[in-house]
Amino acid sequence: MNPQEVLGYVCLLCFSFMSTAKGDLQALSFQPGTLYQYRYSLDVQLVDASTPSPRGAWLRAEALVQLHRLWRDRGGEELLQVQIHHLKAQHEPEEERSQDSTGGPPEEIALSQEAQAELQHPVFISWSSGKVKAFYGDEAESILISNLKRGIISLLQLQPHAGTATEEDVSGSCQVTYTVSNHSITKTKDLLSCTKPKSGFTSVNKIFGVEWQPTSKSQYMVKDNLLWSVLAEESHVVSPALRSTTGIKISSRQQLQLVSSQTPGSAELAGQSLEDALSGTEEQHQPLGMASLPFRRVCTHCPSLRAYLKSFDSQRVKMDTSKAATTWQFQRLIQMLHGAKKRDVLQLLRRAPEAMTPFVVEAAVAAQSVASLAALSDFLDFGKDPKSLLEKFLYAAAFSPQPSGDLLRLVLDKLDGKQLASEVQETGIVAVGSLVGKLCRQKLCGLQEVERGVETILSGLRGAENESKAVIYLLALGNAALPKTIPTLLDHAEEGPATVTTAAISALRQFPTQHISDKVKRAMRRIFHETRKSYEKTCRLAAAEILLDKEPLPMDVINILLATSKLETETAVFLLLKVQNNLHADHHPARKIMKDIMRDPRINNYNLFSKAGISSSFSGPLTVTQDLLSTFGLDLLFLEGGFLRKSVSDFSLLSHGRRLRAAQVTIEAQGMESMLGENVLGGEEEPELMAGMSAIFFDVQLRPIVFFQGYTDLMAKVLLSSGEPTSVVKGNLLLMDHYQVIPLQSGLQVTIKLQGGLGLDISADMDVSIWEQELKTSINTRGSLAIDFQAELDAPFLQATLRNQMEVETSIHFDTMLRFSGSPVLMCLQLREEQVPYREIFTVSKSAGSQSSITRKGRQGIVPGREFALHQANSRVCNLLLTAEEE
């Protein structure tokens, strides 16, 4: 060997040593004329996180995987044939094992002849030093078997050097990170980054969605440029966002171990290109995608709408929306409507008795199938049908958890160019706003229907004939919450009359904090501090609330506090208590800022906070779990003479950093000053005598309701009152609607389904007794919630389902009593919840070959009723007023 050769050899050794030291391995390859045999094993488990619950589903499979090289080009690209042999599958026996027993042996799963034949069909891959560049197989093959082969092929996807890359495998196109050490390669896959064709949907309100926590790690062993073994492990924890204890744990483990590389294989194929080599094979070899194909089960035992119609006349029952049985029936009807034909849906709508028609309409809207929407279009006549039925349809659309453009088009078509009752027209406009907003949050703002909906609202606002009409369009803009409409809202907030200003500011409060810009805050400052014109007190307070709640600046908090010294006593007391309440609320975003400000004695002193009045603002927790904080808040603003000007009761949900106004009911009364002999402040017009209510449910603003308007109307309502409360919301809503396909690395598939229905009956009443000088308000909420959460595992040789069904019924009453016959005015607030019955059922069903089994467990109970102690002073006044009333 000459010196130059020796020098070259030494350099090559040094280079190889340096590459290994850095963590990189040499290029991988398979040798020609050799049959490589790997032992493949798969373990998958589905476990219900709830206790008590039946045992979950368990699957194990083993096979021999044969691999040999068919062709290689000069650049290192190889054509490999991969074939599965002798696959055996086992699952857990049907008998449940006791906690201190290991149970019997696993049961073998008998594979059909067809499945065995398909499993043995080879597939081909274009492979270059660990990278799978293309995948070829038979596109006519069953989806589940084809996906299983994708899972095995994905184990061959690796790279011999460290770094981060985007790879295409059975999970989709995912970001992966490699670390290399000696002969070991570790691949960590970010499953949350994976992109694949859309095959599911979820609720727009993420608080009603699903929390998914996946992990994936693979360990490769490489020796002498050859792949010796792979161990791939992944886990998924999936649960409803509001209740992680009702979760499903999925674990999967794949292993590929080299057992032989000495067996002679077939000779390489001739060909100048990969296509030439493929054409020399006898098998089917269409190019296929690496990502798992979504599989959807065919339900053979699910009831059809046509079968339901045959016995429909005998199934008529009284619909009590606050009962769980009605809510379950609502969800079952939605499922039947999903696969129904238009003529069957239309027949159901026409045959339903009058009392049941709203129920069917709500279910048809929730189903949102092409057939159900077409049937609704034919059935609903906005010129003849009762107002109550039309409003049911419109509100069902507004509350849709993930509306479609077709639903918005149907609503717009029904509203377009028709002379409608004002209640129907107003409900339709706020529904359009809600639909537009939800579609935009689904990134569907570019739909023609959305653009048409936005123009309908804006043109209606421009042509509004009076203040009440303008208010409806402004509230619709709040439901839509489109950033491009903020300038329009600011213009009406600053320049409009009191009712318009209040509505515009209320709409702005619907926007996420990131859209409350400096421009918005400057406008709110001008309104609160009245730098350009005078505003009614409720307008100023609404502006102050935006400044205090939407990432407040210390300057704004200080200026608002200092401004209270120049405000009327009740208005000042209300604002000061609002700041103090935010200071003590752990979840409030401005708590830290306000806490820092309160350390300054120039702000936090007796002179500023010593004002005494009966207005109040407070909030506190109702329920606290590891996933959910539900709060109750109450704001009460009184006139200087002691009459209630405005009350806001708020039930909010906070979960995983998200906030949802579940229910907010505002009752306003104005013009009472003249009745009490008070004078209106200089510069203010005397407002018209009026009382009304507006409500927000699940972040959707409803059409405001007027109790009375004008003194004559008030007296008529007092004298002719039937004593019946005003219905705010009554019906069934689909709150949760989630469908998610999780492709496991093995090629198996888990499908997550979540459906949650709510039956709701909310009524409100206001009783004004001029003679007794008493005001009573009552808000009664009765409801039922039914949640169906399930995970389906689909494999070529096993199907398993874990299902959790939960139901709860509740009734909450919020009453206020105000006696203003003497001084000081006495006020009593009562918030009470009746006993809450609940039930939960856990089901595990499995089907393997010709065998099937179902196991169930459950629990039920009653949570005792309770009355919430709001604060000590309120308890003393309630005791005084209620005792006097009993006497």
C-alpha cells in the first residue's frame, strides 16, 4: 500500500470517528439478494379513566415481516418489498378479572380467509437511507388492512443524523426531532403538529370541546448500516374539556426486531428507473399516500328515521325540556336525522303534533344535514307559521355548536324580502350575527353566505328607522364580533343616543381582549370622562367596565377611581365595589394591576372609599373542579332615591384559560325618577318610563324583551297581569358536537365522539307594586344536561367501544326583593339550587371475529340542594323582609 493510500485510509477513519462523535450514523441500506425477516408485535389498550368503570379493551398482534431489496439506483434510492406473514391476534377474554387475579389466558381472534389473503399482499416503498419517499400498494384493499401496512412501513421512516424535520407517515405530515447516540436513534414526534386531510369537526366554543394530550417516541437500533430493531410507543389522553375525569387513555406499543438476515432472497429487478422496476413486479402497485385513511363504521343496529316513523304515532310523549329523558330523546333524534332522506324528515315535521313540532325543528337544525335543512326550507313558512315556532328555529340556528354556510343561507333566505313580525325579524338578525361569528371562527369568513350576512346587518343598521331597530343590529354585530366592524361600533357608541350607545358598548364587550385596541380604549375614556359630550350614567359605567376588564392600564384604573369623587353617590359606590371585587377575584386578569395600585395611599384611602350606598357589585365561585370554575356575579345599580336602575346577574364558566358567559340576564328600569318625585340632573333629558330585559346565553346575545314602556303600559300590565312569568329561553340545544379521528402509529384508528345536549327552561318575572312600594324580580332556571362521550377502536380483526353517558338535572332560582317605602331602602337577594339528581353509565363493547360482548357499570346519586350565602349584610336584610312578609 503506497503512502497516499495509507493517508487516505487514515483520513477516512478520522472522518468516520468524528461523525460518530457528533452523533451521526452512516447511511442505511439493505443488501441485494438477501431476505430480511423481522418479528413484529403490537399492543394496544383503551382504558376508561373514570372509576368505577368496566375494564377497557386490549389487543395484541404478532407477525413475521419480510423485506428485501428489488432495485437500487446510483443515488442510493432503493425499491423495497414488504410483506406480512403469519399474523396472529389476541384480545382480553370476555370474563372480567378480579382486582387480585391475573385472569385467564388471552383469546385468539380467528381471521377470515379474505383478511388473511389481503394481509399477505406485499407493498412496495421507495426508500433512501431511512427516508420513505413513496408508497405503493393495492388501492382496492380494505382501509383497515391498508392502514395496518402503513403503520409497519412508518417504522422504516427515520434519519441517521440528529435534527428536526417534517416527515410524512401514517400520522400525517408531522414535525419530528431526532437525537443520535452510538448505535441508537431516538425520534420524538409532535402529534399536535400533524396535518392531514380534514375528517372531523368540533364545537366553536372550545370550552365544549375535547382536550387531547398525545405523546410519541420511537427508539431505533442500527448496526453496520442495518436497521436491527424499532420500539415505538405512543399514548393519548382524551377527555371532555369540562370534565377530565371522564377521559379515555389510549396506549400503543409497536416493536420490530431483526431475526434473520442470512436467508437468500430473490434477485434484483432490471430497470433504469423506479417505474421500470415496479413494472417488473406481478403485484398491484398504485401510488398511495402515507397518511392513514379515515375509516367510518357502519352502524347496523342504529334506528333509522324511517323505522321511527312507523311507530311515531304511538311514541308521542309530553316534552319537558328540563328532564334528562327529553334531552336523550333529542340526541337520538339528531342521530337518526343525520342519515335520513329529505322526504322522511319532511314527513316527520308534518306529522308531529303542534306541541312536539318545535322539538323536531330544533333537532333538524342541530343535525345540519343537507336533507334536514332542505326539509326545513320546505316546511317553514315565515308568512304563516306561529312566531314562537319561527323564533325556535332561529335560536336553534344561533346556538348551533359548529354551523355551516348552508344553515346561514337558509336563515338569510327566510328573512329576505318578507314582511315579518318585529319579534321574528329581530330574532333573525341576532341569529345571523351569531352564525356569521361562528363561521368566521371556523376560518370560513370568505364564504359568500358570510359576506351576505355581514352586509345584511350593516345595511340594516344604516337604514334603521328608530333607536330600537339600531339596537338590534348593533347587538348582532356583537354576536359576530368581526374586527372590521369595530369602527362602526365606536361611531355609534360615541355619537348615538343613550340606548344606542349602551348597545354599541355591549357589542364591544363581546370581542376578545386582543381586539380592544388603544383606539377602542381612547373612545371608552372619552365616554366615561365625558370629554366631548354628556352621557347617561349606565353608558359611562359600561365604558368603564371595558377599561377595567380588558387588559386594563394602571392609568385607567387610577383615573376611574379618582373620578368617583365627582360622581353621584350610587354610581360611585358601584364603581368602587366593582374595582374591589376584581381585586379579590383570583381569576380576574387585572387583579395584579389593581393590587399594585392599592398599595398607593393616595388612592387607597378612607376619603375615596368611604362613600355609602346600596348599589353593589360582587362575584364568587359556585363550583370548583380541576377543570372548571363556575362563578356567579351580581351587579346592582340604584338611583339616588333607592329605585333599582339596572341589575346584571351573571353565570360564567372558566376552563383551561377560556371563559364563557353561560347566562347573563340584565334587567333595566328607567324613568322611575319622576314617579318618585326626583329631579333629573341638569343637562339630561327625562327618560321614558320603561322596564325590560336582555340576556346572553352561551355567548349569544338574544333579542331584548320589554316588560312595559310608558306609564299607560305599566298600569295596564299591573292591572291585567296574569301572574305568569315571561319565558326567556325554552328548548333543546346541542352544546357539544365533536368528531375526531386519531390515527395510531400502528395504523389502527381511534375515533372520538362527544355529543352534549341541553334542555333549558328559563323564565323571568318582575312584579312592581306601587301601592306597597315593593319591587320583586325572579329568574328561574330549570335544565337537564346529557353527555355522550365515546372512543371507538377499529382494527382489521377487532372493534371495541368505550362509552360514558352522563346526565344531570338542575333547578336554580334567583330572587330579589326591594322595599323602598322607607329609608334606607331594604333589599334581599336569594340564590338557591334545588337538589341535583345525576346518573352515569359506563359501557365497554367488543367484537372480534364472530364473538361480541358488552359490559356495563354505573352509578347515580343526588346532590343536596343549597342556598348560597351572598354576604352577611344581605342575610340580615333577607331575614328582616321575609319575616315581615310571613307575618
